[in-house]
Amino acid sequence: MGKSSKPIERCPCGLGDSLSLCCGRYLDDGAPAPTAEALMRSRYTAYTLGDERYLLATWHPDTRPAELDLVGDAGKVKWLGLEVLRCEAGGLGDVHGVVGFVARFKFSGRAERLAETSRFEKLDDGRWYYRDGDVA
């Protein structure tokens, strides 16, 4: 009798890869996201998984909050999908990047959407960080 295999969990960021081959390598393995878009996608994934540690670690030190309260949102927020609308710079040779996106979610059963233009910065350690964003 064959060994049963667990279904491959798709990454919440929407690229279609398995979580372990996509954003999981940044969240679990500590590999740096190579672009601003990759960091934004991995941060969305961290929100869906409630990974406050990763979110704080990838937040720019100048704008990072002392803490997040994702535990307080547990059971109230269900993330449904991410659509990246645009990327400006944020590539391998850049130090600044902008990513515009829409994230769909349900809050206490009600459909919502978050449209944001996020700014990212690569610091001297060679890693990308979320600096801040404008919510539309």
C-alpha cells in the first residue's frame, strides 16, 4: 500500500507555487526576499499565517511598531487573496521600491479590501524592509 501524501499547500501570495517553495523560504528559512515585490508578497503571507515575528523583522527600523496584535484579529480576519497592481524599482540593483496592491479579506464575515501603495527600502545589510504605505 502506498504512503499517503499530504496535499501541497499553495502559497497565499497568489503566485501558485507551494508555500515552501515560495514565501515559506523567507518566513521559515530566513532567506532574504530578493525584491520589494517578493518582500511584499511574503509579508502578505505572514499576515495570513499570523506571523508577527516575520512582520516585525521585515519592517524598517525607523517606522517599525513596538508590537502587532494579530492574535486579537484571530477568528475575525480571513485573508482571501492578493493582487499586485504595479511595481516601481525594487529590483536586485535598487535600494528603493514601490509596490501597489489590493488585498481582499473578510472581517467578522464582511467582505473588505485593502488597497495600498507600499514603500520598501534595502538597507546596508542587503535586505529589503517595508518602510510605510499609503492606503487608498
